[in-house]
Amino acid sequence: METSHRIVTGDARSLETVEDDSVELVVTSPPYPMIEMWDELFADLDPEVATHLEAGDGEAAFERMHEQLDAVWGELRRVLVDGGIACVNVGDATRSIGGRFRVFRNHDRISDAFEALGFDPLPEILWRKPANSGAKFMGSGMVPPNAYVTLEHEYVLVFRNGADSREFEPRAERRYDAAYFWEERNRWFSDVWTDVRGALQTLDSEGSDGDDLRDRSAAFPFEIPYRLINMYSVYGDTVLDPFWGTGTTSMAAMVAGRNSIGYELNEEFRTVFDERVQGLPERSRDVIDRRLRAHLEFVSQHRADGETFEYEADRYGFPVRTKQERAITFYEVRDVYRTGNGYAVAHEPVEEVPDLSASPRDAE
């Protein structure tokens, strides 16, 4: 199997290189309005943002920032297939402006925008980030009543475009091969994720350009797009990220065996991605190994409790809980090639199941 991964340097408010009805899934984390690190970016897109911020009019600045995102959401309506899914990772913002401290509810504003475009909202996911400090409050400390709780969670907002569900041919192999494990389903489709760790910014570029890259890139943990891609797409699908940044969604699509398209204003992020992609085969093996190990440990624990498993995975021979898991197939990355507009990735089916008697490090 081979997948393609296109990277476009351009403004996602006009996805002019993406055809109508050509994308099955969107996974993205946009710049968060009213988070100070993104003020300059939004002001570049709309100078009125800076005018409102200087005047202390937070509500007006918030709305003008979201109007820039609205243009992108409108393009998603065009490029997503009927029944396609859009997943938007976003956090709310707290800020003092004009002498008043308040929360700016980005997740509500984005949800309203998608619904106005005709998307159907689906149940959202909250993922809880670990606290960065023991000082987990803001305001007056131990003395009531002027302290505020900190925001330690973000949202994955999920929307469906058009039809109630996507149509597939009967027993479509690419769909059943892309099955996930029963126990993964139970964990992934929970509305609260407490097992995803936040990502720290780790760009190594030096000098003024490197500082700018650090300031204008977001911390988007790999596990979030990887889960969402496995949850809402099948082999052969195309995943779009209109706010590509350092390419975490494309990296996850490569590991998951899907095609991808990324839009990014800053050309320099492609250099960062060139460095990240060098370790892709090793990362692919590690991710798949961990999923397989977790399943084998699940089987072992439940067998020890006297449980029997009725079904068996066709390719791997290990027990699975449901009939739908029998065709499950993992594809690992064998090679990565540069193309004129991005990358091509060669995948091969995983044939060997990891040995539970060896630690993950020993297995490598």
C-alpha cells in the first residue's frame, strides 16, 4: 500500500488546490482566538483585530478573529464528502482586557459557526492536560472570593457534513481491515480523555526565525490526531489539516496508513517536518507494537479471569472480542519518499505479533 501526503504553502481561507468532495476527514487545531501568542497572526489577517485589542474591546477582537476561522470552516463544507467528519481541537481562552478578566469561549463560537454552515454536531470530547505547575489557581490565592479555576482541558469538537453516515460497498475490505480493538473502542469513544499527555514545544531551530517558529506553532499531541484518524476514517481515505503547523496530523495519517493534505502559511515549518519524518518507520513500528501489546495483555488478563473469546483475528491468530475485529490489519511504514509537493509513504502489512515476554525496548 502507498499513501500520498501533500503539503501546500497557502492560506486555508481558500483551499483552492483541494477539489470539491475529495476529503473524508478533517483533523485540525487552529490558532485559538484571544490567546495572546496568536494576536499577531490574527492582526496580520485582519488589522481591525489589533485596533480592537488596543482599544480594550475584547468582544469585538474575539469576533473578528473568529471571522477569519469562519472562512476556513466554509471551505471545509465544500471539500468534505457527504457524511465526512470534521474534528477541531480547540481550547477556551482566559484574558484580562479593558480592565476585566473573563473567559472567551472558543468552543461555543466554533460550534455555532459549524452549525450555521449546515454541519451536524456530534458528541464532543474533552481531553485533560496535565497541570504545568503546582500553582493551579489564578487570582487571590487562599482568600475568597476572587480566585479563578484554571483551564486544564481542551475540546475536540466533532461535526458531520451532510448525510447521516458514509456509504460503503458491502463488506468493504478497506473498512473492515481498518477496524480497531473492542477495548480501544471503549476508551477512544469516551467523551473524556484523561490518558493523553499534552505536548511541549520542542522546536530546535535557533536564531530569530527559530524563536518565531516556536512562538507560532501549537502543542498538539500526536495521540489526538492518531486516535481521531483511526476512529473516523478508513484505509484509502484522505485527511485534511488546514492549520498544518509542524505537521502532526500528517505524521499521524502516515502512521495510520491514510492520505493527507496540509495547508500552512509558514513555509519554514516544512523544514521542521523534514526532520520529523526521518524517524517515521521507527515511530510506526513503535505505535503498532504498543497497540498490539496492549491488546495481547488485555486478552491475557481476561483469560486469567476465566473469560473465553469466541473470535480470532484472521491475519494474526490472536483472540478478539467481536466479529468485526477479525479482519483487523496493521500497516507499518517501510519507506518515505519526497515528491514534488510532499511525500509518498510505502506501507506493508504487519505479519508478526510482538512477544509479550520481551519488553518493548528488548523487542526493538
